[in-house]
Amino acid sequence: MKDYNLYKEIFELSSDGLCIATTTEILLCNDTLVHILGYESKEDILNLHPSNFSPKFQPDGSLSFEKASKMLEESSTIASEWVHIKKDGTSIWCDVVLKPILYNNVASYFGTIRDITEKKELEKKFELSMQKNIDSSFKKLEESKNLFETIFNSNMYAIAIIDLESNFLLVNDSYSVLTGYIKKELYKKSCIELTHPNMIENSKKILKDAFEKGFCNGYEKLCLKKNGAYIDVIMDIVLLPNKKEFLIVVKDITQERKYQKEKVLHEQQMLQQSRLAQMGEMISMIAHQWRQPLGAISTTAVNLRLKLEFESCDLETKKGIKETSEYFINKLENIENFVENLTHTIDDFRNFYKPNKATSMCKLETLLSKALNIIETSLKNDNIKITYMSDSTEVINIYDTELMQVILNIIKNAQDNFREKKVKDPTLTIIARYKSISICDNGGGISKNIIGKIFDPYFSTKNEKNGTGLGLYMSKIIVEDHHNGKLKVENRDDGVCFTIDLKE
């Protein structure tokens, strides 16, 4: 089955028109033959006699139908030039090779058809030119050769012709500049030799695939220069019609890759800067959350101390001992619960600032719960009402702490806006559905003059003291670059709505 699929792929990808026919009809053909004859689909060709695609007479004066029938009656391989008629009525010259085969137990022929119209026209022009002036023809050919060499060598891309073993046969000036070798040196080397050792086997496989498919585009590898340095290159490989050589076009992308690496590093630095800018706000949130449990712990401790100091514990009777024991156990359990709450809060804070280099499988509902656990107390202290709905049960692969930063940044911006505008009955509506999160507020929306700029780096509506302008910029990078998602904003009703969409 594997060989069958391979043969089928070769049959379909062939640059020549291929078919299987009997003496009366065409049984099978590839898309190349359909293209050569100018038809729209294989169905337009199948079941027709080969002479249906021919003029009434061939150039030698013979009837196409009779000549085709006679050729198909031969028991040996036949090679012939043949004139075909395309669907639009134009004539084309073709090289036709017919080989007898047995197809589905039926005596048939495997046909190879190659369009040689351009070749025939060139031959005709050459013959006419030779008849007029042989010297002039040679001069024009020489000029054409010089023109080709000029174009070949002035191309900005490195271009080479290599054999099937990757040995250099012809290179242009740009290829010499790219590698640092002069042309004579390159003609003693192969493309594989100028490949990083870790990529040699893969490069051989790429050449094999290019031979089978006829091309390979966008292959990236490290290329060795004469000075021993390696450069990043991207390469297009095309199998030439003679199927004995490859044409390769190579572009140096070292600077592009360097820029991409620098861009990633810059984004990481900005992400860290953005996180540090939020640290003060996070500490404020934690202070809000810790105030209540710390106060409760203090009150419980005072109660226990007073009970002991005023000797209000009855330790003389079994009933008194039991009641005292239950009282102390109950209060100590309360303290344990308060301490556990404090521990969870500090763990959330610590995990938020821990470097997040790997993705994790997580539900958006779980992520929102963690984010709200950090900021909820701070929101309640500002009398901000939270409406939260979720029907997202999908487990997805995400950078959880990075997305938590996005959620907290959007919510914190809304909180600051409520304070600044002194919004009456401030409300946040948070909805999680499938792979998206919507965070909407009733804070009056964003001015049309700046809504298109809010994701720009260092753009901030806050004063210099309170804003860095990195929050929404980094949020967009996190969602769109790190998660291949979309972060959108729009004014809606009496406020603004941010949507984190991870469906992309």
C-alpha cells in the first residue's frame, strides 16, 4: 500500500502528461495532461479516443485517427512527435511515448505526453534564421548567452545548479559572496559539505524529497562559510526538467533570525518589567486580603489569653474540662483556617511572579478563580460588584501565570478607572465561554481618540507616577504571540469590554 501511494503521488505530480489507454479510449490520466490539453477536469478526457484531441491530419499528411490506431496496435514501445488540439482549438506539438502494459488484465498502453511546442517554435525560428544568415544567428546566440550570464550573476539571491549528489555545477556571484568561496573552490565542493554536521542527514532527506516531488520550498539550515562561521539560510530547491540537476536559490536570513531572537528577549524583559510594575498593586491586594484574617487571629488570641488570665475555665469538673477543651479546639481551628487562607494568598502571589517557561493544561474557569482570589478583596473594598459566569470546561494548553497577568491587568485598569471617574455602582461582568474570556465594566468606556492606541507600548492614560504603559501592550503580546489568540476591545453600552479569544 505504501508503494502504491508513492507511485500514485509520482503519477499525479509528474511534470509530464501521463495516461493509460486502450486502442479505443483513455482509461486514466493525471492533472498535467488535463492542463496540457487545456481542459478543466479529467472527466473531460476519460473514455475518449486519443484522436479526439488531434487535428484531422498530422503534419505528414496522414489521418490522425488512422495513424493513432496504427500506433496503438504496435506491440512494442513507440516514441513519436504528435500534433494535438487543445480545447480552445490551438495546436500544440508533443513528444509521445507509448509502452504496452497490462492494466486490470486488459491490454493497454502507458503514455507519456510532453508539450514541446516552444521547442518546435524555437527550432523553426532557428532554421529560418540559419537560412537567412548563419553568422547573424551565432551572434544572437552569443548575445543571449551573455545576457543570461549577466542576469544570473547580477541576481541578489545566491543561485546554483547542483547535481543529484549536491555537487556544485554552476554558481552565480552572489553565491560566492554568500559563502566566501571563489567559484573554482565551490566547484570542488558540494552543498552537503557546506551544511552544519547536525543537519546533514536531514539535508539529504530534503534533496530526496525534492527529487520525488520536483521541488522543496522554504528549507532552513545552517550554511558553512569559508571563514568557518555558520549563517542561517532559507533555500528553495527545484528539480530541473532533465531530472539530473537541481536549481537552488538561497537567501541569507541570519539578521532576520537574530532580530527574532532579540525581539523574544526584549519581550521577555518587558514582560518582567510589566510584572514588577504590578508588584506594588499586588502587595496592596495582599494587604487587603490579609487584614481580615490577621485581625481575626489577633482577636482569637486575645480571647484565649483573657480566658486564661481571668481563670474563667472550669477545670475541676468533667463537664467544665470538656467545654474548655472544645472552646480552645474551636478557636485553634479558626486560627488554622485563617493561617491556611494567608498561606494560599502568599502562594498565589509567589506563583504569579515565578518564571513561567512551560505551558500547562488548565481550565479558564480555574484560571479566573485564581485571579479573582488575588484581587477580589481589593475590589470589594472599593464596593465593586462582580458578576461572574462560566460554562468553560475545556482543558487547554496555556501559560497560566501569563494569562493571569492579562486578566489582573484588565481588571485593575477597570478598578483604577472606577476610582478616577468616581463611578456610581461600579460593576464588573466576567464571562468565560469555551476558549474565551470577556471582562466588561460600566466605567463609561474609552475615548474614540485613544481606543486605537491603548495596545501601543508605553501608551498610558494614567499619570507618569501611576502608569508605565506596558500593561495592555504586554497583554496583547501574551495573548496573540504566546497563545496564537486574539485580544480585542470595544466600547459597549455604558462601558468597555475586553475579550481574550483563544480559539485561533
